[in-house]
Amino acid sequence: MLIETLGAARDMGRLNEILGVLIRHGFGDSVRRLGLADRLAQAGHVLHWETAADLARIEPPVQIRLALEELGPTFVKLGQILAGRADLFGPAYITEFEKLHSRVPPVPMSALRPQLCEDLGGEPETVFARFDTEPLAAASIAQVHRAQLQDGTEVIVKIRRPGIAQVIDADLRLLARLAAVVEAELPAFKPYRPQQLVRELARSLKRELDLANECRQAERIATNMAVLPWIVVPRVHWAHTSERVNVQDHVNGVPGYALEQLNEQGFDRQLLAQRGAQAVLKMIVEDGLFHADPHPGNVFYLAGNRIAFIDFGMVGRLSVRRRDELLALLLGLVERQPQTVADVLLDWAGDDHGANLGALESELEEFLDQYHGAPLAELNLGQMLADVTTILREHALGLPSDMALLIKAFITLEGMGRSLDPAFHMTSEALPLLKKVVRGRYQPRVVAERAWQTLRRTLAVAEQLPHDVSRLLRNARRGRLQVGIEVAHLKRVGDQLDRSANRLAMALIIAALIIGSSIVMTVQGGPTLFGLPAFGFLGFMGAVVGGLWLVRAIWRSGRGQDHGQED
């Protein structure tokens, strides 16, 4: 049944391959615990365990990285996403995930040509004035060739690998089912949210497979960056662009990893760091659309101290609400307000986090206190965000996927700024912009616009209200009205009421014993005990014992020790 749950017959070959890689890299125990090894063996599949012992001596983070690399593009992309989840994984795992690259041998031109001719509408040598059959670079999803348009413009042609979409679709189907099984069968993996991570992976890969979508995102960011003339985004040539191929201007500059060339060619590294920070902050804080994979290979430095961004396959998006939350978080960090930071983090974690708010605030206060007295210009904002994600992980709190992507990009970009200029501080660039944006949110025009939008939504709800009430009454008359009431911890509340009623009844009995015993004490005659009327004396003793029981029960309840069993 488990095998059938994981995939149809068309995916069984790929499932066997995945499990074989996991076993070779030391995860055979997890495969066995899921019951997959025995089922596959019974189905006639051979899983090789021989090399598992050799790999068992490798540290688990390295084993995972090696397994992801061997499994191919889908899993490499998964690892790259995990590299941004410092809220879920420790530093050793993040370090290994950051080493993942999707560099693979290029597809030979003979295998690539049929698809390319179909997409271009002709042979590349006739469509372009020049087309280089040797690729400039190759990755797991696409490879890049240089070419020249008929008008002499130098361009790059990005071509999706043939058949890669089908491979990724099969992997995503298997991963989605496997994630559900893992969450159900291996509770230890539940904090890592495997199903959520797979959904995030699927969204990212489907966008990256559409090379035309990459160009649309590039043009959106180019439009946003038009106010910063020193930022360059390659121009798209739509006449030759489709889902499986795109054509953009070739960027001729100094790659972000070749910093020694900047000094040789007379670049102003300090100015480059400042301009890069301004562009990044604008993308994130003002536009809500940012380059989500800004590693040094995707950044070029051009003459005139300009900066070019390429490869917009991974783009992050932030809603207006999320940007407001980000502003609150950054200002809370910079201005050392632990309660503000804690409130934002708890909002991001959702309602089911179960975190101790007091402990979280206390740890954040201690964390921010170490920066007390430090000049704002010396704060390392990227490192502060990294430390905050560590605190989140320790409190079993997660980040929304868009914020995890943003924080990873932000930390990477600040690191690039420091590599350009060791004296660079993102805080010095960020704080004026953050305050400017906050002031802008409270301008009369903006406040009036938000009020108008709220009023429109309210009027729309009011317009719909009579219809909703009418439908509710119709359902009630037909006996189809259902009312669901959910009270958290209802059994516990009932138990507390029951115990309270028991104590009240005992108090009434004690009061009756005292009153009755007092009356008996005044009656002459009858048996005596210690010179007192026996029934009156016994009644008083019963009242004393009952009173002691009642006091003890109330005291235990006040200390949280009353669990429903009265003594």
C-alpha cells in the first residue's frame, strides 16, 4: 500500500533510483523505517547496500549534500532553497547546502538542435548572424550560448534542457507523496515541514522552467530600477523568446567574483557597494520584487561604476503587508526594540507555534543588549538577521517562505557589499530609507487612500449582508442550519467546573455540620465524649477535617497541581 501511495507505475523507476541514492549515502535506516526497502525488494527492485558502510563515516550534512547532487536538478534546487532556511537547519547543514551548484555537463548541440530549431523557427545559424555551438555555461535546467543578432547586437541564448520538465514533474510528484508519508511516519522530521518545503520547491521550479517568465520578471525589475541609471538589466529580445528559450543582451563586465580586476580597471569599490545597497533596498522595501539569487556569478560591474544583474529565474515577491512587517522588524533590530521584533516573529510563525512569549522576548532583549552603545553605522544588519533566525530555530518557530528567501538574499548581498568595501555597513544605507518609507506610509494622501480602500471593502460587505442574512434564514426554516462551536480545551474547562462544584458542595456540608453541631451542643442529655455531647463533638470534628481538605484542595489548585482527582 505504501508503494502505491508514493507513485504510479510510471514513477517507480525514478523512485527506485531515489531510494538507491539515499541508501548509498547512509539513509538506509530511514528507508527501512518507512517500509520502502522491503516493498521494493518484493516488487523485484534491487537496492544496493554495499557502499553505504563506506559513506556512513561522512558527516550527515555532507551526506545529504552529496545525495542531493547525485539526484539531479530537482533535488539540487531543493537544497538551494534549504540553504535559506536557517530557521529550520543549523549552521553545518546551511554551509553544505550553500555548496550546491547545478553545474552539469552541457547537452551536445546535436541533441539540442531539434528543440532549438522548433522554438526559433529555423536553424540558429540562419536566425542569428553568429551562433556559438559551444556553450558559455551549463546548468541543470538550461545552458547558455553566445550569439549575435542580424543588427550586430551581442546576445546570449538561454536554452532549456530537452526533457527536463518531465523529469522535474516526476520528481515533484514523488516528493509530494514522500513528504506526506514522512510527516505521518517519522515525527522527528515534522518540525522541518517537508510538505511545505515541497510546495515551495514546486512553485520555484515551475517558474524557473518558463524562460519567458524569467524575462517578464527582468523587465518588471528594469522598469522599477529606471530611476537608478547606474543599475543595468539586460534587454530582452522577444522575437526569439518563448517558454523554452530566451534571448537577452550579453553583459560584458567584471563578474562579481573577480574583485581583483576592479582595482586594475579603476573602479570605485566604495561607490559600487553604496549603489548596490541602494538598488537592493529599493527592490525589497519599495517595490516588493527582488532578485532572489544574487550570488556573485549573477552580478557584473560595468564601466562608469554601473552594476548589472542577470538571471531572474528566482524572483522574490513581498506584499504591502509583508513589507510593513519587514520594516517593523528591521527598525526593531536597528533601534533595539525586542518586543517589536518578538511581535513580528510570532506573527510570522502563526497561531500554532506554542512558543513561550516571555522567554522569546527575554532572549531577544539579551541578544539586542550586546549592541547597546554601538554606533548604528557599525551594526551588521545581515548578521543580526542571521542570529534572529537562529533564535527562531531554537524556539521551534518558522519563517514564511517569502521571508526566508528575502533574508537569505539580504545576507548574501550585504556580504558582497563588504567584499567590495570592508568599511561598508548596510545599516547606514538602510536606516534613512526605512524611515523615509515609514514616513511615506503616513502621508495624508496615503492614509486617505487606505481609508478609502477600507471604506469600499466595508460597503461591499454591507451590500452583501442582506443577501447573506436572507440565505441564513431560509436555511434555518428548512432545518439545514448547522452551528459549529469549537471551544479550546473544553474538557479541561468542564473538569475545572466539576471540581469547583465539588468544593462548593463540601463547603455547604461543612457549614451544615457546624450549624448542626452547635445546636446539638445546647441540648442536655444523651451520650457524651470528653464531657461534651458526643454527636455535637463528632460533628465539629467532621467539619474540621472537611475544612482542612477544602483548604488543601484550593491551595493545590492555585499551584496548578490539581489534575482532576480530589483526595
